[in-house]
Amino acid sequence: MNPTLRRRLMAYESKFTKHYFNQIFSLFPEKIRPEGRRTFKAYDGTNNLFNLAYEMLSWKVHRALIKAKLEPYLGFLHSTQYGKPSLVCDFQELYRHLMDDFLIQYCQTLGAKDFIVKTEDMTRKKKGKRVYLNDAQTRDLMKQLNKFFESFIEVPSARARR
């Protein structure tokens, strides 16, 4: 892909992603609503929920691509980066909205008691606080997500035509 075109597409994606998440977050209960989307080292519990759900989706997509005998690191839109399978990232985009819908529903009953604060190393010399689901809620989320994957997401296998 032409590098200039790719940069422009990624800029559009970034702009619309910000708008998309502003709309998504408005559907969350106010007590757990984040100000915006943070991925790497998110400090609030809701963004960490999204990160966990997207990571589980990534594992499911990666496994499906391997079963389909496709190379997960040879994508077409996402760049090739060490340890980041670009085809998985490409395919994950197709199902990301399902995770968003799931989390909107799941989070409607969550409150402050369902989260814990941990102090972690943010850099070598700086500590910070991050919010996560407590252990019981994390187990429940994982269980519910697995049920969701098993019952809702079904991709029929492709068969060669003769």
C-alpha cells in the first residue's frame, strides 16, 4: 500500500475511533464512564475492561487463523511490528463491535465495589495507580465472554469448491 495513502487512512481511522468511543462511553453508567479511550497502560477500570476483552478476542481470532492455515503475521492494513500479528489485528476489527456491545451490557450493573486499585511501576522511577476489576468480577467477565464466544460468534469454515 502506498505509504502516503496508508498514513491518511490511519489518520481518518484515529479521528473516527475517538468519536466512536466518545459515543460508546456515553452508554456506560456515569460512575464508571471514562473520559476517553486509553489502550496501553490504561489507568481506569473501564478501559482496562476493553483491553481485556479485546485481548481475548485477539486470541480467538489468532487461533481461528491458525486453524484456517493462514499466517497471522501477514496482514494487509496493520503494519508489521515485532510480536504483533498484523492479520490478527486486521480480522479483529471485523468483530470488535461485538465486544463493545457485550461490554456495554455487562457494565450496566458494575459499581465501585467491583473494582480494585493497584499501585504499579509506571516507569523505572515512577509509581502509579491503576484500576482493575476485582478477582471475582474478572472470573465472571471471563466466563461470560467465553459463553458469548461459544454461543454467538460462529464463523462457518470455508470449503473448496469443486
